[in-house]
Amino acid sequence: MPASQHATYRRRLLVIYNPTAGAGQLGRRKRARLEAYLDLLEDSGCAVEFRPTTKRGDAEAFAAEGVSERYDAVVAAGGDGTIGEVANGLPQLSAPLGIFPLGTANVLAMEIGLPLDPPSVMQAVLHGPQAQIWPGFVNDRLFTIMAGVGFDAHVVADLPPQLKRWLGKGAYVVESLRQLAAYKVPRYRVSIDGKEYDCASAVVAKGHFYGGKFVCAPHARLDDPAFEICLFRMGGRIGALRATVALTLGLLQKLPEIELVRGREVTISGADGEPVQADGDIAARLPASVRIGSRAIPLIVPKGSALAVTALRSAAE
């Protein structure tokens, strides 16, 4: 299906769900939202194959079956990490990727302008157009939003899963405060299209949102076959605290120690074994190579979204 074509109705769906065990209010809300999607699917009359994962790698394996001859859409029901796993498994001639946002931050859903209420999400998945997005790869792992080293990667690496299940986004605040008290201040060497940089942290971005609706890379676009790399020059606890506060206030780009660089090929080196996070999960350890994927992924987007409008314009030219 061309990038600009609106589906009249997607009837055959493969839904891959991450049933991460959880307790407390966050787990109950997640299950209630999933049940709302299931009720809407039942009312839609679609033929749905529902595949819950039981371990890491299941989502990727299930997605590998998502050829367009068999399904009209492969739907990732979960957070950005689950979406990344599903995208990693999509075959060359895959059905388009849809999203049922069930995660902690749902950054990709926000990036494409997808509302979080189940009826609007279902309308987009069944009837929305598809755009072509260019993923990134850190070593051999695909990501759709961003990859990072430094402070944020250490927060992701050391965040207790149970704390995340109980507190959701609040768990990142707690872990960030703990990291600020004990941060070891590493430095990294980053090569962007052959030019060398030194930094305390780096975010290689495909989208402009970070950790929710915080803007880290204002010029990054999912449908652009290039990255915007945000380099954090100031190290130490003061540098990490300044960047964190500025990010939450929407003032990150006003800091003199922040540098934005556009590029396609990025290599990152530092102490061997330093964590690299991608879409909120640890995807690699240093040294790492980050590159744009060799092909775009068809992603279902809401009607009227910026990506949908761009796809329509491109098809008309």
C-alpha cells in the first residue's frame, strides 16, 4: 500500500502484547486499557490473532510472521520497548505497524500524534493512513525514537523493574535522584559522520520528544533518514542536574553546553561495558555503532497528523 493511501478497513490483525506482571494502581490501569482494546476489537468484527509474550524475544519472533499477505496490520500493544521489539522482527514485506499504547511514557505514540484513549487509537489502527519512518540501529538492534549514553542510560540500566511497575514515570524521578547522588561522571567520544566530539552524555534521536513530551531534539523527524544528535558537554552531577531541570522546563536548547548535530553514522566509545539505552531499554554496551536503517518501516498514523500530511504531499509530487 502506498504511504499516502488511506485503508478503508483493516480486518486481519496480529496483536502482540507484553503482559509484564505488575501490581498496584499502574498495573490495574494497564489491564483496564488492554481490556478496552479487546472489547473494541470484538465489536469491530476483525479477525484478530492475539499473541501474548512470555519472555524477551517473543515479540520479535511473533512479528516475524507478520507478512502483508497474512495480516493487514501488526499491532504492538505495550510501551516503546515492546514497539521496538516488534519492529525488530518485522519482515521485509511486512504489514504496517500499529500501536496500542500501554507503556509508561508512550513516546512514539506522542510523536505521531496518537491520542491515548482506546476508541481514538482503534479508529487510527483500523482506518488511519500509513507513513514511512526511518528507524535507527544501535549495533544490530533497531530503535524508533532514540538511543543514548551517559546519565539517562545509567538510569535505565539501574532502574529496578518492580519500582517501574509500581510508580510508572515516578520511578525514573526516584532513580535519577539516586544517580545524581552517586554518578561517576564518565566521558564519551562520539564520531558523527567522521567528525569527533567529546561529551558527558549523548542522545541520538529519531524523534523530538524524550521521556514523554519533553523536547530534546527539536528538528528530529521520524520520516527523515537522518538523526539529530544532542550532545551534553558539561559533565558531573551539576551538568546532569542542569540538563534535567532544563529539559523539564523546555529550556534544554538554551543551555550553552548543549550542541545539536545532524548525521547518519555515529560511533560512540568510552569505557568498555558502559550501557547504551534505546527506546527505554538497554540495547548494547560500548563501544557502539549507531546508523540509519537501510529501509523504512510502514507505520500507521492518525488521520490529519503531521506525518500523514507529509506522506500525502510526497505522494502527490
